[in-house]
Amino acid sequence: MLETVRGPRQLIVGEGVAQNIPRVVAENGSRVLVVTDRTLLGQPGVAGIVAAVREQVGVVEVFSDATPDVPLADVDRAVAAAAAVDADVILAVGGGTVIDLAKIVGVIRCHGGTPRDFYGESRVPGPTIPLVAVPTTSGTGSELTPVSVLTDPDRELKVGVSSVHIVPDFAIVDPELTYSCPATVTAHSGIDAFCHAVESYTARPRPHGPRDPVEQVFLGRNQVTDHYALLAAERIARSLRRAVRDGGDTDARADMSYGSVLAGLAFSHAGNAAPHALQYPIGAATHTPHGLGVGLLLPYALRAARDAVGDRLATLAGVCGLDVADASPAEAVEVFLDWLDGLLADIGIPPTLADIGVARADLPRFAELAAGVTRLIQNHPGPTDTTSLTAILEAAWAGDRT
């Protein structure tokens, strides 16, 4: 048996822990690039963090022009901002877009080149400058994962840079920073975290040699990732609806922050699967939020793979608090899938790909593109040939949940 666990040098989670940010940043450098976006910078919580960092760090440059999905133009501008102050530490305060941008800036700051030099798995040659990641949403898990997802205008789908060297050095996760997160962002990021948990728990287990943990990033599920994934699913299942309905529900916000962290720890090793691989071309084509896409696709991918992971879907039913004590395993699977459909509807996730503007004629092409995202698609427990992936998309386009 071969298992690994990946994560930050230090992970701090809890209400009020954001007060530690200035000290952590100052202990790691004296010239900091702060990466965020304009909306966040206008919020008192984030503005207060930046002001506190300025009091403790000699040189502070703020790059607040991060835009969704990390277009390469943003990377160029942020790298230039880092160079302008000779940054030796990066502080990222924001959602997955902001943290993913900070990761690739650190890579280029340390190793030169362009983002295209690092596409794929394990192509970052070594450590980067220290990165302190502070999420303001509960979903992507980017504050503790080895992945940066970018948008390349010359490609038909999003691309990933995956390396153990881009896991942030410090992750400071304060649920209080998510209180002002809008309901739609809460829904999209929250269901993304749930997908991370479920895809990790149902990921295909794969045999490995002793070199694989340093040559590959995603390795399939193991006992450690199962533990994190189930804890994440439990917390998110009981609190996502509440957090979307009432952003001031502090207990629900805490659950979502912890759930997102646990799910991130799970998929940092196990990896994501078909919903994420399929969302890459669909998101690039429709410019719809990542979490919306993976949430929409999850039930269709699970139904297609139920023969392979029925026992695990039944376990998820119990973990998510569903009444399946007297149900057969097959009945528990149906209870879970029906519950998932209801959860998605309640938080505003559209039921079909047609609803988000996908043309049916494009489905085979999207399936072919997704089949090429090997680092993700190899984790899917069901068939992954182009015909099978097209069938998932056809069902998702028509709303066929049989």
C-alpha cells in the first residue's frame, strides 16, 4: 500500500484567525505582493487585512485586478507587479481565481518562463517564493491544493498547472471572511466543495510504484482521502442550503469553511474526475461559473458510474444524514441521488446543459476534449471513452436522470 498526504506547511482554521495574517506574512518576507480583486479590496475585512500588513511589512504592492478564471493577461500583469517591488512573499486574499493566480505568479517569479511552460503535471522544477493563501469563499480549496487552473485564449478548455511545489505554504481560513459572500457565489463555491468530496470518495483507486508520488499529482483515492472526503460531505450536506439561504448563519458558514478545507485535502491526493474534466471545455465555451458547471454535471456522472461505486454512494447517503437505515444498498443509492437533485435545485443550480446555453451539436467535441484531461479523467470510476462521456453530456443536456 502506498499513500501520501499533501497540504500547506501550516493550516489555520477558525473564527478570528485572520488576525494572524500580518505576522505570518512578515515572518516570510519583507516585500509582499498582495493579490486580490477590486470588489474584495472595497470590503472592510479585506481592506483591514491589507492595512494591517502595511503596518508590519516594509514594502507592499497590491494587485487588485484579478478577474474570473485567471486569463493569461492577468498573469502577465501580476508578474510585472511582483517584479516592480522585487516581491519575496505573496499574500492571496480571495476566491479560487485569486489564489490560483497567486500560485502561478510565484512559479514564474521564481523559475521564469511563461505559464505555458508549466501546463500539466509535475513540470514546476522546484519550490516557489512563500505564498500565504486566505480564502474568502468556501469551495475551491485552492488555499491547500497543488493546482492552478488558467484560461488560455489559444485553447478550447481551461488548463491546469499541477505540482506539489505550488501548494501554498500557509493557509489561513477564517469563516468570518465569508460572511459577506453573495448567495450565488456561496452556492457555486459550496457545491464545488461538495463535488470535491464526492469525486474524491468515488475516485478510482489506482496501483502505484514508489516514484509515482513525486512524478504524479493525482493518484486516486486511499484510506486517508476517504476519511477527509466523508467528513467534508457531512459538513457541507448539513449546511450548504443554510449558508445560501442566510449568509449570516455563522454555524453554517463555519461548517462550509471546514468542509471546503477537508474536501481540498481529499482531492489534493485523490483528484477530481469526470464532472471537473467535462466542465473545463463547457466552462470555457459558456463562460459560466466553475462551481455551477461541476454541480450540474455531478448527478449525471454519478448515475453513469453507479454500478462501479454503488456501495460508496450508499455510504454517502448515510453520511449526508439521509434516512437509509432500513434501505437496501440499491435503495440508499437512489435516496442519495434524489437528495442530490433536490439540493442542486434548492441552491439554484440549473438542471440541464441546455439551460446554460450549451448547443447539443457541441457535445461530442466537449467529450473528446475532456477525455484528453488525463489527470482528471483517469480518476473517474465509470467508463471514460469518448462515447461514454458523450452519453453523460447527452443526459445532462436533456435532463435525463434515468
